[in-house]
Amino acid sequence: MATKFDWAATFAACVVVLGLGNNLCGGDPVSGKQLFEKQWHWNPSAESLDETDFQNAVPKKVTELPVKQPLEQVEELVRQQDPGKAAEMLQAMLPRNPQPGGPPLRNAARFDQKADGDGLGPLHNATSCAACHDGGGGSGVEHNVTLVTVDPRSDFFKQLGPDSGKTIMEFFPGLIASRGGLSFNMVVHDASTRPGYSEIRNRLGEFVPGEIDKAWFNQHRRTSEAISKQPVVAGRYKTLDYYLSQRNSPPLFGLGQIDSISVGRMNSVATRQAALTEGKVTGRVAGKFGWRGQVDTLDQFVRGACAGELGLNQGLAASQASDPADLNYNSPKLDITPLQVAKLTSFVASLPKPIELVPDGHTRQTVRSGEKIFHSIGCAICHVPDMIPVTGLFSDLLLHDMGSELQAPFPAPAGQLGSIGLVDPVQFTGDPQRRIVRAPGYYGAVFQTQPPLPYPFPRPDEPQFPRGELTDEELAGIASTTWDAMQREWKTPPLWGVADSAPYLHDGRAATLDQAIVWHGGESAASRQKYERLNQRQKEKLIAFLLSLRSPTASPTLAVNR
């Protein structure tokens, strides 16, 4: 087991040694761990601006932003987990003999920013990081994130007119993005700090044929069984087809180590996979974080989580979602400061990687036999044990086609596919101006703000998902970079700690490891079939091996997950 290294504590020590104390930290001694466990609250007394004021308050072009100041560079080094270089830079910036109570450090205002925004929300899925990641782990389906995705083939887009924007506002106002544009994919948050949102959220279920299962849609009643029976819910509002899907909260252990894996290493693994399998397994490089690999770095992941899950505004870095029940309400002030985000990121980066431990009721020999079976049926082709410099990961971090049974509405990111056809952006002239929300890619792919072109499946009489099935020939040919083909792709989830991270798969539909394996398809179909042909004793050995992959907080006693 790797030694835990606390970057946040190291950086704090550098600050104290250099004599900066609270001048640098803006009077905020809160640690990254405390921020992780902090219960956030809404501050209704915070000043808010109307839409016009907000648009005038932010630069219109990135080129208008100021050049990074020295302390911003220090903050960047902290986010990259390099406190040594950060300390060197701070030392160079200090006067030779800093005196307590002396003049403040030049440019220290960057770190003296205050979090005086409206706090939690208005839209949020939890009130703390720890609510979904207790102790750094994952969560059950009660904390699943619900997404609404609009199908670009909807008849709605063939008849755009003066009332089109009004139709979207009636359906789900959150889909109106910056400057009147349409978002094809949006989070349906569980809660709001302000009135009116619950009615808008519940309305999404009114346009689903039949009645939407409360054990699917309601976080307090949600079950893996309900999700497995209907992974995607299809609906239609007037001529607009839409889909509801979910994402489960994964564990955070070892993310700092994953962040250290190079894209070059991922590319080399992808090349080797294709050669070993004669092109049957072709991993694709995207980001290292998120179920779709839609986030590149740990820093971006943490910023997106603060904005998307807690509604913590970070200015131009990542904005909280607007209130769809009151489009005039906006708070441009910071809810969490850059330094706090850096501390939080450092804490997450310090979480140790999972461990390997022989489960109760099994022997080391049984676990080793199970690992050999794991390799023999091809699981290790994608669940690569070691991704240098990280060992025991059991993931290639690549995107793979996992088959139609694991297909979900919004597609994986384009990654390194090169030029692909994109859906034209949709603008609604005269609709309310929404402020720009910057949490790019946290919940879905980023295609220069546009998704890929969908395959021209005809409109079904009743809304359904998927709209049609692609053949193997179509997947290998002209349809390979379409909206529908890329909906089948998922990043290989690391298996380290898998014994303690149930439920499984991107939406938590699998309550057991056996169920998760049986859901595999696409490029993993051959391995699944080999698993199904194993006898009961062989399956037990394979599961015993997986149960030896424990979280770093695991106790010696293991309740066998069957």
C-alpha cells in the first residue's frame, strides 16, 4: 500500500515556514479535509444581479482577462501537486527579512478573495462532498445524478419558429443555455434552495408513456433493481423527444495517482490492445476522469463537482447552474475561493490508493487462481493491472464500446477521433439571456459545444431508447462517429477497491459483481461469454479475486458480495 502524502498539509507548512500565515490564505485556515466534509448552506442575503448587470460584469473574450499574476502561478503549482516548486516561487517573491505585521505581499489579493456569494445552490444534489463520498468512497443509487438529454432528431428541430424557445421554457427551462442557446444535455438536480424547482423537475415525468417509476426517479426511493429494469426513460413533450438517465458517484481513492498517468501511456496501451486482439478491442483516449472520460485533470474534476453537485460558483472558472424557476436570479460572487478549491483538490489527491486483502472464507491460493482466470478470459485486456507509474489499478482509462445494453443517451467525448460531423447549434432569438455556465464536460462530453450528428433513425410512434439498433457493419463504418455509436462507449472503471464500491456500472444498476459482469457487451462480449461458460467453482474463484481488491479503509473482515 502506498504511503499517504498530504499535499494540502505540505503546502500549508510551506506557507507557515515562509512567514506568510493568514496573509496568503486570506484569513482562511480551513483545511482541504474540512472543506470536503463541510456542510454548505444557502445565503439568501447575498447580493444578486439581474441578467444585464451580470453580462456587463464579466469579460466577453478570454483575451480580455488579465495575465496570470505570480500568486496565481503558485496556486497552479498547488493544483499540480508540486508544493516544492510552489515554496521556491513563494521564497523568491518574499522580501529578504519579512517581519510579522509588515506590509502585505504584493499581489496577495488573488488569495485574499472572499467567498461572499449565495453559498449552496440554488440547484444542488448534495450539501457536502462527503454526502456522496463518505470517507472518500462512492455512494449508493440514492445519490445518483439524473440527466435529461434532448434527441437532435426530434421533429421539434424541423419546425423551429418564434414559439420554439417558449416550448423549451415550458418543458425544462434549464435547457436554455448561454445567450439563448440550447443545451442538448443537462443535469436534473435533486434539489433547490429556492421555491418552484420541484414542480419543474417533476414535470419531466409527466410526458413519459405510462407513469415514471418512483423507485427510479425519486432519490429517497431509488433502487438498483428499478434502474436495471429501465436504465433509460424515454419521453416526448409535443414534438421534442428526450431521455432521462443516471450516473452513480464513484469512489475517489487514488485519484491523485491516476492524475499522474500520461496520455502517452494511455495511447501505447491502446495500440497494444488493438495488436493483441487483431482490432477487436480498440480503446480510445479521452480524459482520465468521469464515466465517459469527459474530464482531463483532477483539478477540473473537483471544480466541476463543486459547481455541478453543490452549486458553488467559482466565477469564470466554473459557475453554479442558474435557477430555472427564476431566470433573473444570479449571484456572480464567489461561493468558494480559488485557494479553497486548491486545498480541496490537494486533499482529494492525497487520498491513498486501494489495497489488496485476502477476503474471509478464502485463501491466498484461491485469490491467485481467480486472478489467473481473470486474465485467461480476457478481462485484463481492458482492466490493465498496472498503468505506469500506477500499480494495481486494473484499468486502461480508455473508452470502449460496451454494447447496446449499456448505451446511454449523451455520447462520449470526441477525444482523438479528429474531425467529425457536429449538430448545428440552436439559438432562440428573443429568449431570456442566460448567464454563461462554465463547468465544461463534468457531466457530459464537450464537442466544441456541439454533439456529433445522430444516425438517421426514423421517428418511432412512441418515444423509445435507443431509437434504433446499429449493425456491426454500420458500427465499423460510416456510423462509427455518430451520436448513437458514441453513446455505447464508457471509460474502463478502475477495479481497485471494487469489493467496497457497490453498486456497479455507470448508473448503479448492478447490485453484485456477477450482475455487473453479465451486463458487459460490445468489445467485452467475448470475455462475458467466457465467464458465463465457467463452472460455479471457477466463478467463485474469480469473484474471490475481485473481492480481494479493497478500499484503503477496509477492515480485516469482509462481507462477501455475491
